[in-house]
Amino acid sequence: MNEGKTSALFAAVAAVCLGLAWWSRPDAITNENDLKVEVTGQPVFAKFEDPNEATSFQIVKYDDSLGQLERFEVAKDKTSNMWKLPSYEDYPADAAEQVRDATTPLISMPILSVASLDRGDHALYGVVNPDDDKMSVGESGVGKLVRVKGEANQVLAELVIGKAVDGAEGQHYVRVPTEDATYIVELNTAPFTTDFKKWINQQLLEVRSFDISTVGLRDYAILPTQNGYGMSRNFDADLTFDSAKNSWSLDRFIT
């Protein structure tokens, strides 16, 4: 085949490829637009309907200052049915209302619009999954992951919360970790806190200071003995509060 015929053949092939690309392009755009229209207004989590199904609430976020992940979890103990903080050595949590406040907004939360269907835009909108094994240290655009689990340890809802939408109060970019699409939703993120003090009852004994009139102190030490260990008393003390004088007095002290 001479040079002229070869050039003509390449030109013909290029023209066909260009024509196919142009012919298929409108369908791709149409399908993408159809998908955006289809999901808009639909709930992000259609199957999550009852906040009382939640037995575990987890938050994972990336700490830029420390360069490491921060994990927080509050879970219901299967034996006692009490809420605890596994991330704080099972410290008792006053979390029934907090978990309900955090999970209720996820129920029937509608998709306001689709910001992007492109995986490459995740960093732009701050919806990179912090709990992804492929995430590298120092990666930009990392969001906050909230995960709700049920009694059988099944995931009821899982959402990466990204940046706030400029000019739209209360709206955020979000993404379901298993999807490429980035959505815009209206969401109050205040309940999604990892602050330890927000999840506990700071008056664990439910006692007010002015309700206390007497205090007994029993100070003992555990010391080794020939038979193992024994208790040795350091001191016993009893105190009484005089409300008229607004002062405490020592009634008994034994060493």
C-alpha cells in the first residue's frame, strides 16, 4: 500500500472514531442528567426509618494537627442495655437522647441536588472517606464519617459529611461511601460531635451539692501479706455540714 492510500485510510478511521464519539456524547450527557433528576428529592437512606434501631453510633474524622484518624463510638451494651463509650474504656454514657438526635436527621433526609457524579471531585467537596484504607496521610478534602449500626451489627446508615455549601445555610456536601455521587443535603451537624463531655452525664450520681449534709471517708490500702493481700486502714473520717454556719465540721477521725 502506497503512502497516499495509507494516509487516506488513517484519516477515514479517525473520522469514524470522531463521529462515534460525537454520536455517543449526547446520550452520556442525557443519562447523567436523567440520573440527577431521578435521585433529587429521594431520601439518602430509604431503608433507615426508626432511630430506635440504632445500637451503635460511630464518628471517624481526620485530625490535621496530629496527622491521624480520630475514632469515636457510643454503643448500647447488649447485657445491661445501657449506653457506653467503647472508645473511652466503656465509660457510662448518657446517650439515648444524643443518639436519637444524631440519627433522626438521617431518616428521610432528601437529596436536594447532585453536585457531582465524578469520583475525582471528592476532594473538591470534602467528601473523601476518612475510613478508607487507601487514604494517604495528609490527603486533602477528607470529610467526617458517621456510621449507624443496628443490633445485628448491620450498617443502617453511613455518610461522609463534607464542606458547607457556600451561600446556603445549613446545607452540606455529602456522600455515601459506597457511591461516587456527591449530594447536597440540609443537615444539622452539631450532634455529630466527638466531645467526651457532650456524651456523658456530668452529674453521674444525680446528686446536688446542697443536698449533701454528711460525708464519710474510708481510706484503705491494699498490702501484700503472707496469705496474699490484705486491707490496711489509713483513716476513717466523718464530716457534717452546718447549713446555718455554711461550714463543714469534723465529727470523727480514726487512724
